[in-house]
Amino acid sequence: MVRRGPQRRRRRPGQRRAPRRPRGPLSVRVLIDARAAARPELGGVERWARELSARLPALDPGRYRVARPPAALAHRPGHAWEQLWLPLRRADVLLCPANLAPLAGRRTVVVIHDVAALREPGWYSDLYVRWQRTVLPRIARRARLVITPSAFSRDEVVELLGVAPERVRVVHGGVDGRFTPAADVPAARAALGLASQPYVLTVASRTARKNLAALEPAAERLARRGVQLVAAGGDRPQFRGATPVSGVRALGHVDDALLPGLYAGAAAFVLPSLYEGFGLTALEALAAGVPVVAADRGALPEVCGDAAQLVDPTDPEALAGALERALDDPAPWRAAGPPRAAPLTWDATARAVDALLRGLA
């Protein structure tokens, strides 16, 4: 006697085929690469990753899932996780909010914040520049869509990565409601040892690109007025570091919970960067109602508009003079900042990204 296996049922005419059940993990529509969100430090790229990983699932829990590696894989060891493991996850779209994405994927939407390593390779380590030159053009050209945080970065991506303009969309970064003139200044001062002396603030990593050395004349002139110049921000391994800046007190990495109060307590804020794909710290200072002096380069004019003094970052005396003007007459600048920052919220950023992803369907 020959045993026969289970018999397939024949479909009657007009009967629809039952949908197949997915094998393995349940398929999701959009998977968010949260490798940058797992990093302990908090720069602009990490902020984007954290905000989108939290806000997009809140918009539509059934549409978004987050893939977050262990903290040990947040930096260089995580390249293998991102390149090999992440593409195996089932999703219609893989959203990568921190410049990098799987090279093998053609279902990616990638946020490219800037291409500074290609524009100015001398600011970075040789290994990092070679990596960026190898992977970034391929990622951008293979992606279904490229998002940039500014029109400036969009133009850089088109020119330096060879991406067609119609495949690049601009979505500005944001700032949350914690950054306000009413933030807790005494708590930040006490935690950071700033006592009661007035201070001018810059928030930037200690790298050549941020151009902090241009602030030395300003630090001298501010000291004569009894105002100290303080810098929040740490180092990044891929950057070539700048030399120590005389007269500037380095706070190092500042806990995210203290940042709103640190901004709000400042007499002024300065960002002399030579290149910014967006300028998130300048936006946070505007939201906190602090007079802002920023470089007239990169995306900073786009972000700050006429709510800040924009000066040549290669002219240290111009930077110093603008800061003194901000201290002498702060009221107009304090009033101009919050309205400028008000439309640029992380909720607005998440909604704009969500609309672009839905448009891909």
C-alpha cells in the first residue's frame, strides 16, 4: 500500500488564493535603523536617530518597528550588524537616519546629514575618509530616497555623490519643548560648576571643522568684561582634533538633561563652524531665547535666518565684535530666537518623514 501525502485542495473557479503566512519574524512596513540612537554621546546624527526612533512609532505603531543593536555595536563594531544582519529583517522600507545604510539594500531611505568628509577630507582621519568615499556614493545611489536636513546638504549630495536632484528631499531637523527660556538654569549651573559668573556658550565637538580656535580673541575680550567662554562637547574618533583653545573652559560631554538649562543661562551663544549640514545647536540656542552669533557658512544662514548675527568664521575679530554687540544689546536677539525656532519641532520632522515614506507606496 502506498501512502500519499496530504492532498492539496483545488480552488473552485473564482475562489481567491488564501494569503501566505510570512515565514520567520513578522514582516513590518518600515524598519528604523537605531544604531546611532544606541550611542551614549549625543550629536546631531544621534539626535535624529533618537527622535525618529521614538516619534515615528508613536505616529503609527503598526507601521514602524525599531531595530536597535546592543550598545557595544553602536560604533565601529556595529558596521557588521548594519551591513549583514539588518538587511535580513523583513520590511518594505529600511529607514536609516544616520548617514550609513546597508550596501546590499535597495529598499532603503537614508538621511545624509552632510558630505563634509568628501568636501574637506583634511578634517577627518584617513581611514574615515576612505570609508566615506567608498560607501557613501553607493548608499546614496542605491537608496529609494535620500533625505537631507537642509537645502545646503541637498546640493552637496547632488554634486558630490552624483544623486539625481529629484531623488533628494529636504526635511529640516527640530528642537523639542525642553529648550526654552524657562529651562532650569540653576540646576545646570550647579551641576557644571558655573557658579554665577556670566558665560558665553558654544556647543560643538573639539574638532577642526568646528573652528573653535577662532574664538581665542573673543575669549580675551570677554574675560576683560568678566564673562567666561565655555564649550560643551567631546571628541569623536573619526575627526582630526583641533588644538586646545586658550581662554575657553571645556565642559566636555554634558548630560542631555542639563543642556536646556545650560543654553538658557548663557549670555550669548556662538557657533563658528566652517561647515554645517544643519546646525542643530544653533537652533537649540534660538529656541532657548539666547542671542546667537553663527558662521555665515553651510546651512547656518538657512537655519538662523535674520534671528542671529551671521559673520565670517575665518575673521576672529568679527566673531568677537558680534559677541560684544550681543552682550551690549541682547533684547532684540532674545526676542527673535523663539519665533524662528517655533515651527522647527521634532514632531514636524517626524510627520514630514512619515509623509515621504507613505509617498513611496
